[in-house]
Amino acid sequence: MTTIDNNRWQEKVPAEQVRIIYQQIPIFLYGGIMGSLLFAVLFWGHVSQTLLGGWVMAILALNFGLLLPLQIAYKRINPPDQDMRKWGMIITLSLGICASVWGLTGALFYLSGNFEYQLILNVFLLGLVGIIVISTSSYQPVYHAACIPCLLPLFINFILDGSATRWALAVGIIIYWVALTLGYQRINQSVIKSLTLGYQNQQLVEQLTQQKEVAVQADAAKSRFLAAASHDLRQPLQAQALFVAELYDRLHDPEKIRNILAKLDVSISAMRGLFNALLDISKLDAGIVLPKVKHFNISKILTVIKDEYTPQANEKDLGIKFHYRDVAVHTDPGLLDSVLRNLVVNAIRYTQSGKILIGCRRRGNHLSIEVWDTGPGIAANYQQDIFQEFFQIENQERDRGQGLGLGLSVVQRIAELLACPIRVNSIVGKGSKFSIDVPIGDSALVKAASPSTREVDRHVLHGTGVIVIDDESAIQEAMQGLLESWGCRVFIASAGEEVLFKLGEIGFIPDIIVADYRLPGSMTGVQTIQEIKNLLKIDVPAILVTGDIEIGKLQDVQRSAVPLMHKPVQPGKLRTLMHHLLHT
């Protein structure tokens, strides 16, 4: 829903009210000159010509010596909105002075014995006030500053004259002024309302234009995303199809079969890498990844990364050095590990010669972890684009050797989640530096590392009763074959309603449930697991398996607190999780 920034237009409307007054200066300027000359002609033979001439000169002096320079200065400076209050005070004072000089006619040229010229003076000043109402309708302070000085001297003279007729004229001036002021209030409110609506409409147009641009960019990003993802998925699928076709022709050659299976495993791993990267982005966007912040030594992460990636750098004849101390930091170790691995992998991938340096330096209350490389560098106009999904510089052919273009998207999202700023500095032809600032921790709060979890032997699940719920027949067969090879007793169902109906008939009591999230019928995997527990009246451990990366579904799974595995599932990790749930 589009919203209006009230502070913005509430500042602009008063500023525009003052600007309208400055646009009316020519009316005051030239109208004052013509009006003063007309007044001089009318009263020339009836008042002191010296006094009248001096008054006309005063009017001309104010017009050319005050109003005209003020208009020139305003146009030259073109003050911003925040300065218009000061300029409003200046124009109010200036026009108040000019109006006071006009008002002096009611005192200087009041002919006490000549009622006809008193009426002319009265009509002249009342007409002047009417012009003031029209010309100052946008800004009340100017109206009051100009109107009252114009009428007050003549009003006082009518009162002092003492006759009933003059008193009647004085009352008429009050009535006229009150009526004009009431009418002015309505006009002024209409002007303010018109200005407000104008600025609100202008802001709406700006917001709609921005939203349109965002939508266009999002559509372009979606098209780029789908094109790149489609290509990157088709490549390993094409390879797998060729490997399978070759398998049929090599069934008589066990050695060739092993080689083909090894290549198939590499191709499947490539697909798994793409799915995992997409899943990481979806989980981060869904807000279901919650940082588990704790105090730990940065060496815990960097030592593992050093051991894993130094051989890869050596294979490319790259020099790689790690410089770090045993410094405690305070953040999520798993998420930080993911960021640093992505940065190191990119440095190795894009550096063809030279060296890579991973180091740490303290910056106030933060530890800056930096990854330097001597790669091709990144042009300044690309240094923000590289954090977009599937964006890769000079890789239009989608060479998988240059990665998927998803790593830095994950890095940026994690950095934002951890509130750890990430920076990139790069010079084309010389190399790049990526750095992330992590809060310094308390070494006294660092806990000893717990032993890592290893995949368990397949025979530890022998005799385990497993309910598998999935509507894909190929997955049913594959899961049944895999689980039975581990010695499990397997019950297969396609939907939630089916498993609830059959369980009551066959009396199968499961030790664990493995269910797909998206099932046919009215129940999801989450609901089916809960219904099985209600039916059996036991808290059966369960695992959800899904290929969905939709935000709403991921959030639903998180709320259920059921462990989630994403397709394609690695058998070893499935076996390890099942063993863990069955023994905790």
C-alpha cells in the first residue's frame, strides 16, 4: 500500500505559501506606483502639494528601494524549503511597512470639512484592502500585517470626527474588515488544501513511478534468475542422461561402471550445490534462519578453512596464506563460516596466478576478517551487482567452472542478518579484497568445542519401523529399497488420509516417520505427522522432506519444530539424523 510522507509535504506547503507571496511582488510594486500617481491626481488641488509629493516619493522609494531589491535577491538565492520561514518574515515586514505608508493617507489627507473626499479616501483604502486580500490569500501573516495599517488611521479619524455619519463610516470599516477576514480565512484554507493535495498527488506519482521501476527491475531479475537457473539445472541433467545411456552399454565392464557412477555422483553433487544455494537464499529471505550467537575463537573456523582449501589453492599453483590470532568473536559461528567459505572459494576460483591472503585485524570493538586475492579485479560499476543472484561478470555462457553466481547473494544476506557489514574493494587488473566486520567477543565465555557428528553405520537402524509418506512412486521405491538395505521395516503411503486409514487396519507401529511436506489431499506433511501421533497416542520422532523453497511453507515447517531435510537428500545424512532422533 502506498503511503504519504506527511513530514515532507507539511514542510513544503508552508514554503510554497511564502513563494506565492513573492510571486505577487510585481502586483504590489507596479500597482503601488500606479495607485500612488492616481491618488496624487485626485487629491492634488485639495491637500498640501509638498506633503502629497513627499508621500508619493516615499511610495516610490519603498517600491524601488525595498520591494524590487527583495524580489531580485529572492530570485538569485532561490531559498530552499527550510529557509522559507525566514523569508516569510522578511516579506511580511516589508509589505507591512509599505501598507503603513499607504495607511498614512487616512491621517495626512483626511479633509475634515470635505465629506466627498473623505468618501473617496475611504473607497480608495477599502479597495486597496480588497486587492491585498486577493494578493495575499496564500499567507495569513502578510494579510494581517498589510490590512490593519491601511485601515487603522482612517478609522481613528472617523471616530475622532465625532459626527454620526463618520461613526457610521467607522462601523462600516469594522464590518468590512470582519467580512473580508472571514472570507480571507476560507480562501486561505482552500489555498492550503489545494497545495497539500497537489504535493500529495506529486508524491503519489513519484512513489508509483518508483514502484513501477522496482517492479520492472524485479521482473528483469526474475527472468534472469529463471534463465540462469534453467541453464544450470539442465547442464547436470544432460550429463546424467548421457552417463545413464553409457551405463546400459557398459554393463559387462565393472571397471567402466565404477567410473561412470563416480561421474554421476559428481553431476548429482553439482545439482545438489545449486539446490542448496537456492535453499539458503530462500530460508534467509523467509526469515527462518535465526542466528545462534555465541562467543568463540575465530581460529576455530579459520583453521578448518585453511586445512580444507589450501590443497585447492596449491593445485592451481597459487600462494595462500592465513594470518590470524586466537581472538574471541561474538556471532553465529555456522553462518560466519558460510560467509568465509564463500569468499575463500571465490578467491581461489577467480585467481589464475599470484596469491591469496586471509587475515584479521582489530578495528575498535570489531574484528575485520579480510580475504585478499590477485585476481582480475571488479570494476566499480559492478561492485554492487555482484551481490545479485546469478550475476557473474563476463560469464554469459554460464561456465560452471566459474560457479553459479549465488555465493555472494548468500554472503550479503547472512551479513545483513548478523549485522556484520561486508565491504568490497577492488582494482581491475590487480585484485580484490572482501572483508566482514565481526563484534569482538569475551574469551572468558568461550566454551570448549563439542565433538563433531559423524555419519553412523547403516546397520544401526536394523529392525527400525519406518513410515514413508510420499506421492511420487519413484521416490517410494527408492526410499523403500534404501531403508530395507539398512535393515528397516518399511510402510509406504501416498497421502495423509491413506496412512491414517491403513495404520488402523494393519497395526503397524512406527519408530520414526519420514514424510514429504507437499502431499495430495487436504493435509500437509506437518499435519499428517501430528495426526499419526494423535492416533497412536505416542510421540513418534519424525523427519520432513521437501523440495519446496516457498517462504510460507518453510515458515510452516519451522513452526512445527519437525526436523527438515531438503531434496535431494543424501542417504548418509538421512541415516545419521534418523539415528540421532531415535536415540535422543
